[in-house]
Amino acid sequence: MSAVMLDTLPDTPATTADSVKKAQKLAFENNKLEKRLFRLTGQAIGDYNMIEAGDRVMVCMSGGKDSYAMLDILLKLRARAPIDFDIIAVNLDQKQPGFPEHVLPDYLRSLGVPFHIENQDTYSIVKRLVPEGKTTCSLCSRLRRGILYRVAGELGATKIALGHHRDDIIETVFLNLFYGGKLKGMPPKLQSDDGKNVVIRPLAYVKEHDLERYAQYKQFPIIPCTLCGSQPNLKRAEMKALIRQWEKQHPGRIKSIFSALGNVIPSHLMDANIHDFKNLRATGAPDPQGDIAFDEDPCGTGEDASIIRIAQFDE
């Protein structure tokens, strides 16, 4: 029987049943994913008091998966929230060649969401000032940030919501560690450098992989970035690949790193600006953050650590 004839045969009851099972499983997994994203986003908002009654939240839309998901989740959380707050979506059209200007406005109109499109030709500025082959992210980010701060003031926004997720935060820590010589991350909530705005990251607890799946599930009209996302020599891309390789080799490592960002012990670092080493004296009182003569191996069991400690004192 030819391949053409096989393709024209009707589905058998068995294949139909399999298709139904697959569809049911996919629907179940998508429902679990959606609930997880709502729970984690709500938890982050609550943990850091990101949104308060009467806030006007400016949701920054880039056209990427993260900002689409953030808007979608915030709209649904607002419908269930015990407080009232407003949402306005904002997109900065940087005049990149080939940018589909209609996509975001059409999408936002379909949702009935108030929005503002800010038209600023930062693309030409970046391409003029940054030598060919060099990364454009730093200058582009500064220009974009300044414009968004101004727009927030003009729109009366009390919070600026950015779509950075858990992986972005961890990547930033290692970028600063490897290339900036500092222990600095990307906090879920902070005051802007102009002192006039509060920036929030509602997706701070959410994995990038989950956002990728959610974007597929929701079929968001993704707009690729031709200015920064396509650059082959991005340090952030290197960090992303490194971190994903770590997680593949050692599942749970990323969770541990992320947990460490909220479990900082200044007295065990070296920054005299956050811990007064110079005036440190023995007080005679027990200190739970004090040294234990020999620090326990963080990778060992309690029993292993005790044996090591005994052996060290016996030497």
C-alpha cells in the first residue's frame, strides 16, 4: 500500500484515543504550569510588598516572552487581588529596522488594556556610538531606562514592572562576580537611580524554562530583538549557557544559588561597609553568626562535619 494511500486512511479508534489522552495530559500540564506561575508571582509580590492599594503599575512590554507573561499574570492576579491597583502597558519603540509596529498595539487592544507607545529612535544612536562588533546592551539599557523613568512620571506610575525572572537574577550575579568584581544581583524591588521611581520584578521567583513553556501555551505574538538579542558575543549568553550546564550536571544547584541570595551573612564576607570588622571585639556572649573555629563543609553531612571537626582538634 502506498504512502499516499496510508495518509488518506481515517484515524482508527486506537489513534483517536491516544490523541485524546495526549490532549488531556497537555491540558493538565498547562494548568499546573499556570497555577505555579501565579503562585510564585503572587508570593514574590507579597514577600517584597511590590504592589500596594492605589498603585498605578507601568508594565514594560518589550515584545518578548517574559513581558507578555508578566502582563498576562498581573492582569489575572489583579482580578483576584483584595486591593485595587491600575495597570498600564508601555512599549518603547526604538525604531529598529523591520520592527512590526502593529503587533503590540493590536494585542493590547484585544485585551482591553490601557497602553502607551513611546517612539524614540535609540537604535540610530546606539549604532552610531557603538563600534561594529561591540555589544550594544550597556548603552541601549541606559537610554531605555532614562526614557522609561520619564514616561513613568508623565503617566503617573507609582511602580515600574520589569519582566526579569529567576535566571536573569542569577546570571546578573555571576556577570558582576566574573566581570565586575562585586557581589551584586538584580533585586526584586529597588529604588531607581534617579530616586523618583520604584522598580519591581514580579517574576523574580519564576524559572525561564517555565516562561518559555507558558509563551508556547498562550501563543504570545513574540517580537524578536534585532538590536541586542541577536549579538553573538554577549557575556550574558555565556552565563546562561554555563548555568544551564551546571543544572544539567547537578540538578538543584540553581535553586541552591538562588536561595543563597536571600541568606547572606555579612560577617563572613569582607565588606567593611556592611560589617564593622575594625571594631570587632570578643564580647563573651554567644554569637550564632560567629566563627565555629573550623567552618563546616557545606557539602558534607552533619556527621561528616563532626568527624572532621574532632580530627582537626585532635591534631
